[in-house]
Amino acid sequence: MAKSLAKVQKKVIRKKGPSGVLHENSKDAQRLRRASAREEKLGRLAAAREKANRPTLQRLALFQGAAQATPGPIEIEEIHALVQRYLNRDDEALAELKSQRRPGRPSSTREDLLKQRMAMEDNEYSAGFWIPNMQDEGNLEKLRRWNGDWGYLSTLKYVRLARNGSIQQSSFPPKGHS
């Protein structure tokens, strides 16, 4: 059975001719409805998956920029500075939202979400912040070549860097404290 909408349309046009006039409840009309519903569903799922992957891709893009700016392996102090820069990326937006709010008014939803995300990422940094291994030259070379594709990320090595300086190996995709 044909899966994609284009294939189903092609078969119906071939069968019915260029006019493609169909009865409302004919088999061909039902096939077209099922195929279009399937295509819409796949589009929604892909959009949801992309939205869920966006924070991970943004995090890795910051570390890719740092890897491209540095020729060799990155020192631990520099990695901690990069993590701090990542954690503080929304401080200006949060300060602006606070300044726009009138005194005595509750915080906006966006402000609450920013605070919640910042607290979650700070807790992650205390337990072990998930990043690509920036001290392995081969891994850095792979990170420099990364083009933003989700599928390529499984070839990289990852570590969890804690605030106290401990480093432990991790896996992709990040799952809890792997």
C-alpha cells in the first residue's frame, strides 16, 4: 500500500484521469484522507522532536564555537568559563523582564520559565553538566566539523563536568546522570 501522500495522489490521478473527480466517501477519497492525515501527523511529530532537541543543539553550538576558536585541547578553567557563559546567557533578558514589571506585580510567565530553566541548569552543573569532551583532540576535530545535524552527534564523546571539577564519561543522548 502506498504510504506518502504524493504516491497516493499519483495513483489516484493515474486511475481517475486528470480531472480526478472523486465521490466524497469513495475508496480513493478515503485513501487520500488517510495519507494526508498521516503526513500531517508525521510533520507534527517532526516539529515536536525538533523543538525538544533545540536546547541540546544550542548548547553544543556554543561549545563548537569555542572549539573552532581554539587550536588544541581546552583547559579545564576555560571549560568552566564556557559553562558559566552558557548558564548566564539569559541574565540580561531576565533583568530586562524584571525592570519592565511594575512594583508589586507578579512575575510574567516568561520570567518564571527563565528562572526555572536557569535553576535546573545550575543544578545540573552542580551534579555534572553534560558537554562534549573538550580535552580530546580527536573529539574536538569532530566537533569542529559538525554541521548542526542531530545524527552526527552520536559520533562525539561526552563528559559530565561538575562544579567541583570532577569529570566522568557520559553518553549520547543525555539521560539523567549517564
